[in-house]
Amino acid sequence: MNPERLFDLAAEFAQATGNAERFHAHAASTTDDGHTVHNRSASRWEAIAARRREHLRAALREGLRGTVHAVPDDELPVATWRRGRVEVRGTTLDGTRSVRVRYTPAQALAAGAALIACAAITDEQAGGTLNGILAAFPPNPATGDEPASDEKDPA
């Protein structure tokens, strides 16, 4: 879709929304027959704004249709976001567009567990390159591989 057309649709939506708000304000400040007239005008502009919003959404969906391929953000791939959300951040392969996926805490936990499981399976098939980086339990430096214990050997 032509960016000029998207801009025009956004401007038409903004104008209709502004007109509706203006007529609501006029209705609130009048007490005579003007109140009813302004309320009707506000309702008419709200309906126009709703139609224009749907046209804008449809144009955006059409213009942005298709799969977006992205890579994780180098600086902050995962962050907390407003209202208890976890955000996964990325950028398109050419770096021109940011991509965000927002999860609830439960969704983030499930996605994280799935990522770990898939990484483990994929790593195993690729020769186990993560084993040295993410060892399950590092050895205890005091006794080698065995964990330290306060118990004495039986006599």
C-alpha cells in the first residue's frame, strides 16, 4: 500500500475523531436544543470515525501482510513491559523495523520452557556445543566432582 494513502486514511480517522470530541464538548456546554443537536452530531461523527478506523486497520493489515523475519535485538532481547508483560524484542534482517512480541507472565514462562527444550534438542543434534557453556552443575572446587558434606565418614 502506498504510504501516502495510509497517511490520508490516518488523517481522515483523526479528523472524524476530533469532530466527535468537539461536538461532545459543545453538547456539554449547552443546555437548550443545541445540546440535542450537538449530541446527534457527535454520534454521527463517532460512527464515521469507527468506519474510518476500520478502513485504516484494513489498509494496515493489507500493507503489512506476510511473515516478518527477524533476529533477536542485540542490546535488549527480553525486557519487562508495562502492566505485567514480558516483551521479546527483535529487528528485521535488514535492521529497518523493530519487532515486538508481548507475553503475560504465564505465556513468557511457557515460551521460555519451550525455547530451552528446543535449544537442547537442536544443540544435541548439532553436536552439543552448549554443553561447555551451560553445564548442569559446575564441579565443587573444594572436593572435585563430589559435593561437600558436613557428615564424617563412619568409623
